Amino acid sequence: MSRTDDLAYLEAQRAAVQAQLEHLRPEQRLMRLNLESRLRMIDEEIAALEVEEAIDQRAKVVLTFGGKPVVEEAGAIEATFGAEALQAWQRLVSTAAATREGRRLNARGPVPDAENYRLFITGTSPGSFSFELEDVASVAQPDPGVLQGAVDQASLLLQATQLDDDLYADAIAEADPRVVKALKDFLGLIESREATLRLWVEERVCLFDTPDKVARAAERTRKTNIREAEEPIPGVLSGVFAMGRRFEFKREDDGEVISGRITRDIEDPASLKPHLLTRCLAHLWIVTVERAGQKQRTYYLRNVEPLADG
């Protein structure tokens, strides 16, 4: 059985034992002791499975550098480049993690609570020099999958810089502008040092095996213009999807139905349901990505205020 099946089985066993305990008569003391012992064993097995699941959710990534900063014959990498590249990658991941948790970041300055999103070097390999990075601290955190999701997002954005314009625009539009800036800084550093990069995350491999490929990707991010705006728009909230934190909203001025994400400013998306199909004012954060004369907008819902009908 899979770990999910094992957990479901144990939860069912736990419920069955608890039901038996509730129906015992006072004189059945020996039976109660046996059932309570069984319940403790089940709880221990459930806790062990949950720890295993948290460990599996830890972020893991391998960054392999080549090019000018690497001396393959000596199995060495220039120290200043290695440190700067890892710092730039860490900032990209930390920024992505913070935005995934709904934190509002300033255009400049440090990432709030960046210490919660740290990766650790767990190994190195010579040749084209590799750093193995892993999250070794998040098992005790409430949501250890946040950092894994951030690493996954960073790798997807890197991969998108090598795809066609529409797919690239889609990936960038879904990312916070500060994440895109961190991506631009990371690629810009690698380009400036004439380095190459191979990135491995689970089954995904991003390959920038020549300085020209790095330069093209870096130039693509530099030519991407991202603008943000806050705008209150009157209309009707026509859909709320709590599971994926998505919304649909029909504008009052032109009848256009727009959709997007519900930000963490709204803690529980279900709290929006009383506003469904009623006239209201949607406070939207609108991110516009412009590249090669084409614009793509992404909408984020931050608040809803009821309006009188009329």
C-alpha cells in the first residue's frame, strides 16, 4: 500500500478502537487497558507516517555550474562566484516562498522572515561543479511543502525562459513581480560571469549548457516589463473556488468576466460566499506583463465590499 493508503487504514483502525472504547461497560477494565494500548500504538504509527510525509516534502535541488568560473581539471569553482550564485538562487527561492504564503513584499529590501525559507548545502560534486541543496529544517514547520513549492516555481520559471513567447508570458504572469526580478538577477549574474547552468529538481532538468543560452534567457527577462496597479472595480462576484483560491468577477462597466487568484489578505476564501451574485466593489491587484508589444494581465482579489443595488 502507498503511504496515503496506510494512513487511511490507520485512521479507520483508530476510529474503530475509539468506538469500542466508548461502548465498554465499567467492569470491562482489562478490555479497556488492551484497547487503550492499541490506540497508543496506532497513534505512534500515524505520527511516524506523518513525519515521513513531511520529510518527502522537503525541497531538494542540484545546481551544476560550468564555464569560466569553474576549473574542471581541478574540480574547483571560483569562491566569489559560487557564493554569489548561491545567494542569488536563495533569494529567488525565498522570494517565491514568501509570496506563496501571501506575504506582501516591498519593491526593495529583505524578504520578511527569510530565515524560514533557508536551503542548506548537503553535498558538492567536482567537475562541472555541483551544489546539492536541501531543506533540512522545515519538517517541524506547519507547512513544510511551502519551500518545496517555491523551488518548483523557480525551476519552472527558469524553464519558461526557454519556451515560446505565449508559455513564457503565462509563467511570468502567474509569478509575483518580485520573483521575476529575483529570476532576472540570478540569470544576470550567471551571464555576467560567462558561466553555464544545469538545474535538477525531482524529474525536471533545466539546461543552460552554453553562455549563449544563458544570455538569451537573461535578455528575455530584461525585456519583460511588469507593472502593478491597485484598482477598485464595481460589479458582481460570480464565482468563488475555495480549493484553488480562485475567483470570477463580472465587471459592471463592460460586462467582462475576469478571473484570478484570491490573495492571503482574505484568510478564508469561503468568507466571500455571502457576496456571491450580489453587487459589490472588488479591490484588485492587477499585474500587467508586457513583452514584444503584447500585454497579459493577471488579477488578484484582495478585498470585497458590498454595494447597494442600483
